[in-house]
Amino acid sequence: KFKELLKDHLDTMFEMGLAFDYEFGAGNRLGFSILVARYGSEGRMFLEVEETHPHCACYPSILKPTDELIEVNDKLILLPQHDDPKEHEVFEVLRKKIAESKRPLKLTFIHGERRDEAFLEQENRREMRGLDRPDAKKSALRGESEQCVRMATVALESLKNAAMNGDSESGTASKSKINEQVATCTHLASDADKRIADNRYAAQEKEVDGTKQITNTNLQKCIKIQKEADAILAQLLDKLKAEQLLIDEANRFAAAATQARESAENAAEEGHAQSLLSAVNDARNAETGVKKVEHEKLDQATAYPSTTTQIKAAVKKTTEERERAEAAQLKFLSAQAAKKCDLGGVASSEFHEEDAFDASKDIDDALERLSKLRDRLRNSQNPNPENVKVVDDAYASVKNDRDAAQAGIYAAQAKLARDQAEEFAKDNKANEAEEAAARAAVAESKIKDIRTRLDEEKNDPSRDAANHDDTKAKVDEATKSATSDRIVAEAAAAKAHAHTVLEKSEGQDNSAIDAALQRLADLLNRARTNPDATDEAKATVAGYAQQASGDKHLNESQQHAAAASKAREETQSALERSDFDEAKSAAERAGAAAVAAAAAKKAVDKDEHANNDTKLAVAGNTAKARDEAALAEASRHA
């Protein structure tokens, strides 16, 4: 883990222009010394460049004291990060390995915090050590002026680095150091002029004249460096000013996106659809604008890293605000669409299936867009936690809307199928009624699938826990509605089927009535034990059972009455032919029909499903059968 962190740190330093590689060839000497250092009292231990020497291939401007040596031939240097008795041995092994490595040798360094100051201090120390020599005073002016040139050169390199990194503060400080060296060198040149006028140096006039020439030459070098520095600093400041304008423009777009997002959230909360749409469009326009700054107005190849970083931050902020605005919009639109599919709409005459399907599609589209946005955030590096939460909440809310909407639509389909089945049953269209009942069953099954999914995902983090119970209640209500409608549709179909078969058999086949009665009885029993079946559905099924039972008893009584009438007519016909045996037999058949009719009446009186109208009709048929039998018997006796 530490190695990965260190590698990430090195990559970041390269991106910021604060790290570099140098390859020492066969003829290059290392020419620098290292020591073990630590960042602070508890920080990371590392190898620090202690001193660079003139024979170093990187001297004077590339490698400087305080720089960190972090890689050797692309391999990270890992020092013990705690008190280790073998720490000195580890350091010696590393130092020896570096010194004796074969060429070419690739070393990687990170800029130290005070590298320029440390270099100047190093050079000053060396200069002071040189002045202690007995013959040093004769060349003091020369040495000091040369030191001015060296320090001005170093400061110029620092200025160039500052210009590369867009660091105006360091650039201005480096320029001040150059100005100081020019002033010092000017003073030294003036001192050389004074030495010529001093009689004490008359014997050394030639030497003094040479000193003057050297100091003046060094002064001109410093002035040349100063002019170059003036141009570099001016260019740096102009470029920073131009890039600051782009940064300000990008930040304005980010601020506009924030304002648009806040307006979108307020509009969604207050239910202002048009204002919400306008705010989302403002956020999108802000994102378009800031991306135009990034990709069209900003020259990323030459822009300062800090400028690029700030503009990218503004782009990221703008995108996040746009995402949150769109999440608020999708959540709002989903909730509005869900209202078109709820059970209140289903139960009213205002419900339109086509509109409901369009609304459901809108919810699906919103869910898909939020899902993609959610995945993009989760797969991005360092996503904004607040954005992740907002999008997750919107996704969970829309997911609940989708389930509630679909359940509402399926409940509406089941109700429509029930209505159709009952209409077909009135017209005795049994096949059509059966098909409608099958459609109701399919709708019920789909709602139950939704309810099962809700139960399974109760603790799913993608579910909105606060609204899960509310959604579950809506789906439960839709399930009860669809189940009840399916039961009624099946009952209507069963009743229609029985009646149709009875008509086709011309009243001679009671098996269809018996099958229908059994089916209805089973439906009624299941409805009474089904927690999703409503009392209205149970009562409706019971009504269809009454109708079917009444049809059966009425048909039977009609058959008995017809048989009695026929037997009475046969009795009279036999008497007219003086066929007394046949007349007796026919009269007995009439009597048997009357007995059977009486039994049918007794059965209908006991049938809990038979209604009063049916009982009265059966009683009338029974009376007719009894009268016909009595007439037949009376005619025979007469």
C-alpha cells in the first residue's frame, strides 16, 4: 500500500512539473552527495541531495540541494519508515549501489522545497571558503562579480521554472534576486574604477585594469540576464492575466450552474414544471459554456497546470450541478407520471390506458437515465459524495414510482378484462368471456411478480426505504383489485359457458350447469379464503352462482312441466282411440312428472344460491305439472 501511495505521489509530481529524470552516460560523473532526511518529525524518510559539485553532469541548474532521489532505474527507493538499527546499513548499501551502478544510470528526482535558496547558500559557502586563502584578496572583486553572474543565472533558471509552472510569486522573487545581483555587480565595477585612481595600487595598475575589465564584463552579463528576466516575467504575468480571465469565466459558469440547480430543486419541490425545465436548461447551458472554455478557449498544451486544474475543477462542479438538476427533474417527472397510473385513476372514469402506458414509458426512461448516471458516478474517480447521494435517492424514488405505476396499469387491465367478461356473459358469449378472464389472470400475475420483487428487495440499498412501505401498500392494493377482478371475470365466464351449452342442448343437458356450478362453488370457496379478494368480488361470484343454480332448477322444473303436459295430451289421445291401457300409462307418466316437479321445487327451496324469482318460477312450473297430471288422471277416470 505504501509503495502504491509513493508511486501515485511521484506521478502527481510529474504532472505538476516538479519531478524529472536524468540519465548519466558513460562519461558523466555523479558529482552530488546524499543523506537520509525526513519530512517533519513524523513524516516519510527519504534520500535528499545534500550538495552538488561543479563536476556533476546536472550542475548548476538541473539538480540542486534538497531535491529528493526517489527512483534508480525506474525502481522506487523504499527506506525504513521507523526506527531501525540497520538503517545506516541500508543507506550505505544504497549509496554504494548508486555510486557503482553501470552506465547509463537513470535517476529520478523530485524538486526540494527550497532548492534555489539551498543552491545559492551552497555557492556562498564555497565563495566564503575561497576568500580565506592568502592570495584571495587580490581577486576578491573578480570573484564577487563572477558570483553575481552565477547567482543571477541561477535566479534566471528559477524564473524560467516559475514561468513554466505559472508561479508569479516565485517568478517575481527570482526577478528581485536578479535585480539585486545587478546592483551588486554595478557596485563592484565602481569599486574597480576607484582602485585605479588609488595610488596604493599604482604598482598593480595592470592587474587592476584587468579587474575592471572583468567586473564590467560580468556586469554586462548580469544586465543581459536582467533584460531576459524582464521579458520572461512580463510574458508570465500577461499569460497569467489572460488565463485568469478564462478561470473567472469558467467559475462564472459553475456559479450559474449552482444557481440553476438550486432553482430546479425548488421548482420540483413546489411543483412548477415549466420553471423546473427552464432551470435544467440553464444548468445544461452553463455546462456547455464551461466546456467551451476548456476545449476551445484554453490551449491545454501550453496552459499552466494550475490554470488547467482550476478550469477542470469548474467543469467538474458544473457537471455535478447539472447532474443534480437533472436528477431533481427526473424524480419530479416520474412522480407526475406515476399519478396517471395510480389506483385512484384506475377507479375513475378519467383513466386512459394509452396515457398510462405513455406515463409508464416516461418513468422507465427516467429510471434508465438515472441508472446510467448512477453507474457513471460510481465508476468515476473521487465522485462527489453529495452528488452520489442525490442521484441514489432519485433513482430509488423513481424505482418505486415505476413499480407503483406498473401495478396500477396492470390493475386497470384486470378491471377492463373483468368488465369485458361481464359484458360478454350478458350476451352469453362464453368464449369471449373466457378470453377476457384469461387476460385478467395475466394482469394479476404480473402484479404479484412486482409484489414478490418488492418483498425480496426490502433491504436493497437501491430502494428508498422511506417510500418502500408506501409503494408496497399501493402494490398490495393493486393486487387485491386485480385478484378480485380476475375472480369475477372467471365467474362470469363460467356462468356464460353453462348457459350457452344449455341453450345448445335445448334444455336437455344439465351437465354444463353442474360443471358451472362446481366451478363457481370452487371460485367462491377460494375467494372466501383469499386475503386479496374483496367482499364485492365474493358477493358478485355468489350472485353468478345463484344465477347458475337458478338456471339449473328452472330448467329442470320446465322439463317436468313440459313432460306432464305431454303425458296429459297422450292420455287424451289414447282415450279418443279407446286405448285405455295406453291412457292409464300416459296418466301415470304425467303423475310421475308432477312428482319430479315437486321434488325440484323442494330442492330449489333448500338451495341457498337460488333467488326468489327463480323459486317463484319453479313453483309455477311445479303447479303446472301438478295440474296437467290431475287433468290426465281425471280424463282417464271419466
